[in-house]
Amino acid sequence: MTNPYADLPWCAAPSVAPDRPDNVDDRQLIRAMISLLIRTRPSSDAEALKFLRHGFPNAPLATRLAALAARFNHHPEARSSYIPR
């Protein structure tokens, strides 16, 4: 089943959380999260979110979910080994 929203542009909305002290750009943060997911190869979405929560405890949930979605949209190799449960 093809995701009908996969080709739509994704724009980061401003966070409602207070600014992070290190001023990390959201796109850089999402890229770092995707790298973590590719390295750890979680076996489920729940496990992926657990890794993101432990690896990036101060990141908003919306950012972690965006990284999870972007992993499958922009990294086909991650999709091929993923088996939904």
C-alpha cells in the first residue's frame, strides 16, 4: 500500500516547547534521530519510539514522530527490513 502523503513536502512547524539551550535546528535533530534508528534497527514502532525517547529525552514527541515517519519516507532501505507487528 502506497502512502498518499509521501510526496507532499514536509515543513517543520515552530515548537511550542521552550528553546533548547544549544539551539539545535529541528532538521538536524530529526537527521540525528533517523541516524540513531538506522543504527539500532528497531523491530517495531514502539521500540523505535523508546530508542528515540531515551536518546533524545528533551525532544518533543512531535519531533520524535516526525523522525519516525521521515525514516520510512526518505530511507527505503529501512522500509525493506521492517515487518509490522
